[in-house]
Amino acid sequence: MQLIYLTVAIVGMIMLIQSNIDPVWIHEKAFLIVGFYFVLTWITGLLALYLLEISKENSVMILLGVGVLRVAASLAFIFLILWVGVGNILWFVVDFFTIYLLYLLFDIYTFITNLRPHSE
């Protein structure tokens, strides 16, 4: 549920910037990027939960593996979009990594809040 709230907040920020500040800052593929990260975060989250149910003693390796999978999928996505051809590459890359960092902060926050009950 928190992932949906994050995605709605990011889409709201994108729409706010487009309508009030400067629409040039937001690339036309920004909503595609948000959709990609929503699906990627959802799938990798489910994968991590499933693998953690199977083996709790390998939790560090599972979380690192999911992180590597997320980075690899992100790089594949950006190279695919750039290979197909997209206008205004600079703003695409800036928007892509801004959204990437927002979802990464969400993952770190979620991971830390899930660790607190186990540390006591």
C-alpha cells in the first residue's frame, strides 16, 4: 500500500511541475518511467519476500541480489529507451535518475523500518 502512495505522490509532483513550474523539466516519458519503477519495485519486493520466507539466514544475500536485479533492470530499461530513440536525452536521464533515487529512498526506508523490530 505504501508503494501505491509513493507512486501517486510522484505522479502528483510530476503533474504539479508540468502545470505550474516548467513543463520542459519533465520528459514526455516520465510517466512511463514511474510505471516501470512501480512494477519493478512491486515484483522485486514480492520476490524478496518469497525468498526470505524460504531462507531467513540468507537475508543479506537475498536483499543484495534483489538490489543488483533492480539496478540491472534499470540499466536495461534506460538503454532500451535510448536505443529506440527518444528526444531530449538530457532531461530523460535526469528525470530517470531522479525517479530512481526516489524509489531507492523508499526501499531503504522500508528496509530500515522492517529491521527495527528485529534489532530489539
